[in-house]
Amino acid sequence: MLWTFWIGLIAALVGTGMYFTFAEDAVYQDPDTGLTFSTMFRRYKADGRGITFRVATPSDAQSYTAYDAVVQMVVPNDVGWAGLAWGGSMPRNPLLIAWRGTSNNVVLSSRWANGHVMPQAYTGAQYTLFKTGTKTNSTHWQFTALCKGCTSWTADGTTRYLNPYGGNRLAFAYSPTKPAQPNSATSTISIHEVHDYWSHDFAQAQNPNFAATVQRLTS
């Protein structure tokens, strides 16, 4: 019950005109990592506050084949936790939940949910946090991480692949409440306050030197 989507809340916001508008996909050349990202900004507050989601992929990725991806998020400091659903919904796809620990360190939690219930730890997707491209300041925090297992997964007997040359539906969720154990990647988390989805253009995320760049960032 706790994890049922807040359909009533979203309907109420729309009914009062407090719906959210968003920017289109864009290309971002990251000066820190040297990667090219496809980027999308999603608002979670009517006053304009939002989270930036970026994805970088190898240019030699093949359709219907799993490939590595780099994810980067820029998150305002008032966010308790932020989530990214690689399959565009909460159930039955890899989920990334991110928050700041007690020392302003970034905590990444790989999760999976079979329904609208508390997502559990998921070993099918693994994240490696890059030191370069991960930082904080007085208003925002940012992380950059390699993900293995985010572009393909199996649920209900069907294997799904993200299209490296087109749009893929992604989703996000936000909560202002920090996890109960902020230094633990398996901490319980509160229900999200806002969620939404979009089509993310992976064709704009291609990097011809992806493998070499990732090797440099992880060494």
C-alpha cells in the first residue's frame, strides 16, 4: 500500500494547473570526463527545480545486445533521494536509486521491484562510481557512474534490450526524504513524491572512444 503510485496527487496537480513541463533531449559534452551525453532535464517542483539525467553509450553498441552505459545525474541538494528506471516504469526493470551519505558521499543503490512495493537490492545491474565527474557544491550534487546490466534484463520470461540508436522510455522518481540509513546502499527508502517518464534519445549518446574513456576513468 505504501508504494502505490500517487495517481491522485498527480491528478490533483494537473487539475490545479500545477503540471510540469520539460526540456527536450540535448547533447552535452562533459569537460570533466570527456564523454558525450544525451541529456534530459526533469522538473519535480513547479518553481523550476529539477534533476538532469544524462546517458553515454558506445558507438559500436549493437541492437538486441547488452552493452555498457554511463549515467550521470545532477541533483539539487534538497532531494532526499532520486531514482532512475531504465525500463520506464517502477516494476520489473533495473532501478538506480541515488542519494548523499552523511559525509556528502554519493551512495548508489541497484534495485528491482516486482510491483509497487519497496524495491529490493538487485545484483543484475552493477554500478562503478567515477571519481571524475562526481562532485558537490552549495546547490547541487553530481555523480557519474558506469553501469553493467542496465541496457538488457529479463522479466516474466522475456528479455528486453534498450535501443542504442533510438529513443528509450526512461522514468524518474523523487523524494525529499533521505533514506533511513543514508550510508547503506540497502537502506529502506520513503515513497516517492513525484514520478514521470520520457523518451531518451540514445542515438545522441554515442561515443566512439567509449571503452578507452571508461578505462581511463576507472583506473
